[in-house]
Amino acid sequence: MTKTKTAKNNPPQTGLRKVGLRRYMKKYWPLYAMMVLPVIYFIVFKYLPMFGNILAFRRYRPGMSPWGEEWAGLRYFKLFMRDPMFWSAFKNTLVLSLLNLLVNFFLPILFAILLNEVRAKRFKKFVQTISYMPRFISTVVVITILGELLSPSSGLVNLFLKNAFGIEPIYFMNEPGWFRIIYILTDSWQFTGWTAIIYLAAITGISSDLFEAAEIDGAGRLQQIMYVTIPSIMPIIMVMLIMNVGRMLTLGFEKVLLMYTPNNASVSDILDTLVYRTGLANQNYSYATAIGLFTGVIGVILVTGANALSRKVTGESVY
């Protein structure tokens, strides 16, 4: 009898869970409704296109089946492994990515730390606003502005160099030696302020007690940065590093394509432009898909390595 009464008085746990879930969804359904469009976007534009990777193993002919006509095995992988153009594009991608990472990964961190040290609030807000505004300028507009500024005939840079130092006009946008410098500097100008927002938010979240304790111990501003600020934002730094490493082989395709010329092709031809030229221009879709799939696999390996580094440095991992 006791067991029966207890069972009647206490409803099953599943019933309680259903009631709790119903209340939870009733309270938070607007948040889940906001997630619908992003989820649809990722499914349609990120996950469904993954099925197209099957073309890397099948022979595709334009106008025939979208899934290819017959199995080709690893034929296309063997082809690009023996292709000098692929290895040239791979080297250009790797060099440009590493240089860009070395400069434009640490620059926003330094900028955020320096901006946080500014005590004049109005000046601080002004600098922050000016720094992230270039993020909203289209890549096409940026390259167009560059073309005007660096023009060998009427560009302000060449006019200044000629009038001030007597240097003959330089065709910056056409010279291989200037391509990587221009690419990295434009990325610095366009994204430093925008990326620094993340680090500024992390710095703002640091407890003021830590800075007060460091100050009581006699630490100056530089020592507080070294022993309080940087260690506190290290998890965010590692997350950003993993994200940047994962994108190493997928550089800004639009910018490279707009800056690409036959003269600077020796340094500007990267994997993305090779895939574009092979797939869309030459309609060799299977070959281009194989290169793209290879790039994706390398990206996964790089992310896994960066995650292992994060685990060693901070004791935490992203996944």
C-alpha cells in the first residue's frame, strides 16, 4: 500500500521533464526562433554543398549527371600532386597566410591592450570608432582606392615619392615584390580595429581586484599587462588563433582575385584562384573539387594541431 500511495503522489520523472521542457520552451522560444535562419543558412550553404565533394572521386562532364558519370578513384588527386601549378599555388598560399598571421594576429591584441590603457574616454571612443569603420568598406572599393593611390601616373604615393625623393614611378599593383606587402597592410587597416573589439571585451571582463592586487604588490602598468591582462585573455587569444589557423588556406579570395595580374601571378596565384580558374574558367569541376577537398582536409589538420596547442598552453580546448 505504501508503494502504491507513493507512486500516486509522485508523478513519473518523464512527466516532470515534459512539463519543465514545455515551460522552458514557452519562456525561451524567441531565442530559438532567432536561430532558425542561421541554422537554415548553415544547412543550405555549408552542409549540403559537402555532398558535392563526391565529384573529387567521379568523372564529371558538363551537361550530364551532377554527381558525375563514372568513378575515377584517386585519379584527380594524383593529377594535382604532379602538377607544378598546384605546388606553386600551395606555396604562395602558405607563405601569404603565415605572413598575414604573424602580422595581423598579434596587431589587434597589441592595439586592444594599448587602447585599454588610454584614460581619456572621448579620445578612446573616437579612436575605436575610426579603427573599425574600414571593416564596413567593400573589398572592391578598397582595391579601387588602392589602384588610385598607387597609380604610376596619377597616384598620390608615386607623386610624393617623385617630388620628395626623385624616385621613378612604381607600378605597385603589378609588381610581384609588392603584392604580399600590400595585401597584408590592407588587411591590417581593414580588420585590426574590428578584431580588437573581441579582445577589448575580454579585457573589460577582467576583475578590477586583480589589477588592484598587482598595484599593491608594486607592479607598474607594463607589469600589470604582462602578468594580469595577457594571462587573463589568453583563452580568447587561443580561440582566435584556432579560428585563424583554420582559415590559413582559405585567404580572402575576392581581394587576391582583384589584385591578381599576369605579372604578379608568380606570388598572387593561390589555391582559391587555382580552383576558380580550373573549375569555373576551364570547367574541370572534378579536378577543382579534388583540390578544394585537399585544402579542407589540411585545414582540419591545422585546426586540430592548434587545438592541441591551446590545450597545452591554457589547459582548455575548444572541442
